[in-house]
Amino acid sequence: MHTNNLTSLVPKSCSLMSLVTVKVLDLHDNQLASLPADVGQLASLQVLNLERNLLKCLPQSIGDLAQLQMLNVKGNKLKDLPVTVSSLRSLRTLDISGNMVVELPRGLAHIRTLETLTLDTSSMTYPSPDICSAGTESIQQFLCKECGIAYYPPAQYPLPALESDGGGTSVDGVDRAVHKYLEEEDAWQNKFLDYEKRKEQKMQEKLEFERRLNMGQREHALLVQQLNSQKDEILQTVREDQMRLEEGLTKHQRYLEEERLKLLQQLKQAEQGIASRIQKLLEDNQRRKQSADILKSLENERIRMEQLMAITQEETEQLRRKEVAAAMQQMLAESYKNKLIQMTNESRRQDLVNQACSSSFFSAGQPCPIAQPWGSVLLKVRGGLQTEHSRCVMENMNIEMQKAAFEALQVKKDLTHRQIRNQIKLIETELLQLTQLELKRQELDTETLQGVITEQRQALGYLLQQLLKEKKQREEELQQILLEMEAKSETHRENYWLIQYQRLLNQKPLSLKVQEEGLERPLVTLLTELCAEQYVPIFAHHRVSLRALSTMSASDLEKIGVAEAGLQRAILQRAQEILAVAKTIPGTTSSCLASRCLLHLQQVPEP
């Protein structure tokens, strides 16, 4: 039935009971996607070949094939094996390679007859690839260990050879498979004989192991007795250690609390100092702002004064111009008035001269009867003219004097104004210099103050960072110390017995102690003096005495484990010296004699 592209083992119109007597069923190279659920009814089936099909799972009833000795499912799509495969008590060969199986069921350990298990070791996760690559025996041993059962080789469970199909239903390749299994059966018979020999050897090893086990049990009993005797002492020591630990913990907690309070006090003082310095900085900043406001107000006042001085100077110039204009206008009016008076006087004088000339005909030789009165008139007129002339001269003189006085007054006013202007300029110059000096001083003070404030601020910031860093570091240290103390207090009781048990395990076995105690004391002292006490167990194990050591060579010491050449020569030389001295002292035992000789050699200084 192989290589036929079958998709079903049994057609719908047929029953599987028709194949109940089949012993070999070869279905390789078909298209089977599943097996019938009642395939377990093939009770006589011994060989089942399902290689290179499309199977994704095996039915649970496959465990009912009690006579099945060969199962080949190579080259399918199986992901796991059913649990019932452990019921195949006659299975010899199982091939699951070329599938997606990564775990083997533990039930395979119950198949005692399994001789060959073929699988993909690289893709296996349970058991590990190392175990799978070691072979079927390693896999079965591992599964038996996992199930908690003993492992026995399949040779102890012989099976009858594969039988041919009595109904004459053999197929191509079945005879070859049967012949192959018959040959394997002969081979397994030979293996069984070898196994019997190995079994006898194992039995002897078992007896030796039991003997050693009895010795170990006796040593264990002695260790348990020693442990019980030391238990009370250990408990007392634990109680004392616990009390000391609690007392130390209390003291340390008190110390930590005091340190914490001190640290808090220092931090509080530092915060207060920082707050006071910040307050001073704020006050300095406020004073600096006030100084800036005062400078600004002084600058505004200076500008206003300059404006006022400029206005006063302009008004003074305008008043001076007005006074000069008024004085000139007054002088022009007086000069015009004097000219009018002069013109009036000239006209009157001309009239009087004309009148005098018209009356000159009386002076030709004939006296005029009215000459005498006119003379008096002329005299009066001349006197009036002179008076008028003198008055005009006085007025002119007064005008000249007024003009000179006005000019002198004007010059005096100009000098006064000039002095005032000079003084104003001097005052302005001094004010400007004072303002510049004040500004420079304020700038210098501001820069100095800003520098000082910046330095103080940086110093305070650095101090604050340091304090915060120290505070955080101290808190972390305290937290770490508390955690360590808590961990120690919690784990001390749990780990104490483990530590004590480990110490007991690290102690030497009783047999080795007995051997070391049986070793000659002078030999032990000799090894200790040569800093070779690590070789004491070796000498005790090989039962080496001083006399035996004197007859040994360096190669003999190397064989028992003493590898250092210099140490070999030193040990041999010292042993020969001890025995040479012992021969000179008769009447004593070998051990006492060796002890005395060793003491004598210790007292004699080396050359």
C-alpha cells in the first residue's frame, strides 16, 4: 500500500476490522493526513511504517497496539507524541526524525524494550541536545530519572522475533524488514550475554559500594553525634552573639540618631545663614535702587537748573537790549528837543537882528528920538539871549553828563552781567564736574557692589550645593547602614545553621583524622617546620614513617604527590639526619627517639 498517494487508510464503505490480522503495515510515501481513531483495533500489528506522509498527530488509540515493535513516522508534520505511546510495551524501534517534535513525553521511560530511537537532536529542547546526541540509552536514563524509576537495559526484556503474516498479505519490502529484525534479534542475544557479564561486574561493584556505604554511614553517625554534642554550645554562642548584636545595634542606632540631629542642626544653621545673607543682598539691592533713583533725580534737577539758567541768561539779554533801546530812544528825543529849542532861539535871534538892522538909518548923523529906549531893549534882548544860551549850554552839558553817566552805568551793568555770567559758568562747570565725579563714584560703587554681591551669591550657591550634596550623601549612607543592619539581623539566624553545617562539611573525614593521628609526631613536626603541612594527609594516607622516608628517593616522593624538588631534598635530608642522631642514642623507642633527635636538631643552630 506504499507509494499510492492514499489520503485515507480505510474507505468509507469498509471497516478497519478487515485488517485485524495484519502484522506488517507499510504506508510510506502516501498523502495520509490522519489515521483512523480506532487504529488500536489492529491487535496483531507488529510493524507500522508511515514514513513521508502528511500526518499532524497520532490517535490516542495507538497505545493499544500491544504487539507493535517498529513504528516509523519519519518525514511527517508531527508536533508531539501522544501520551498513550508509553503503553507500547513491545516497541523496539521508534523513528520520529523529520518532524517538528521538540519534546519527548516522559512516558517513553516505561517502554523497557526500546532499543533504537531516531530523532532530530539539534531541534530538541527536552531532553537537551547533548543528551539526545548521546544515544537512546542516555535518553532513556534521563527520562527514567525524571520519572523517578530505575533504568534497565532493553536486553533484559527479550521479545519474540517478528512473525510473517500468516494470511499471505505480505507487501514489497516486508520480507526484508523481517529478515533485518531477525538479524537484530541474534545481535541482541549476543548483547544479552555481554550484559550478563557486565551485570556480574556491576554486582561486585555494588558490594564494594555497599561496604563503602556502611563505612560512610558509621562516619556519618559519628559526625551526627559530634554535631549533637556541639549543638548546645553553638546555641549558647548564638544567644550571646545575638545579645551582643542587639546591644551594638541599639548603640549604633542611638549614635545614628545623634548624628542625624547634629546634621539637622547644622543644616538649620546653614539655612538661617543663607536666609540672612539673602536678606542682606536684598537690602543692598534696595539701597542700590534707591541710589539709582537719587542719581536720576539729581540728573533731572541738574537739567532743570541748566534750563533755568539758560532762560535767565536769555531774559537778561533781552532786558539789556530793551534798556539800551529805551535809553537810545530817550537820548534821541532829548536831542530832537534841544534842536527844536536851538532852532527857536536862532529864529528869535534872527528876528532881533533884523529889527536892529532896520533901525540903523537913525545912526547916519541924526539922532533918533527913540534910540535910547531901543538900546535898553537890545540890552534886555542880549541878556535874554545870553541867559538862553547859557541855559542851552547847561542843558547840553547835562545831556552830555547824563549820556556819560548812562554809558558808565551801562558799562557797569555790562560788567555786572559779565561777572554774573562768569560766575554762572563757573557754577555750571563745577556742578558738571561734581555730577561727573558723583556718577563715576556711583558707577564704581555699583560695580564693586555688584561684584561683591555676585561673589557672595556664588559662594552661597556653592555652599548650598555642598550642604545639599553632603546631606544627600549622609542620608544615603545612613540608609545603607540601616539596610545592611536589617539584612544582617534578618539573615543571621537563617544562615547561621547553614554556615555551621558547611563548617562541619569542610572538616576532615574521621578516617583521615584517624590516619593523621596515627602518623608519627616527629614526621608531622618535620613537615610543619619545612612549611609542608599540606602534605600531612598524603603521608598519612600512604602510611609513610620516618624509616620508610629514609629509604625513599625524590622520585618516590614525586609519585605520592610531593612535586617541589627543593622540598623533596629537604625532607629526605632532614629524615636521614633524625635517624642518624637516633642511632647514637640507644635504649629508647623509635618515636621517642625521633622526637628527642628532632628537638636536638632544633636546638643546634644551622651553620
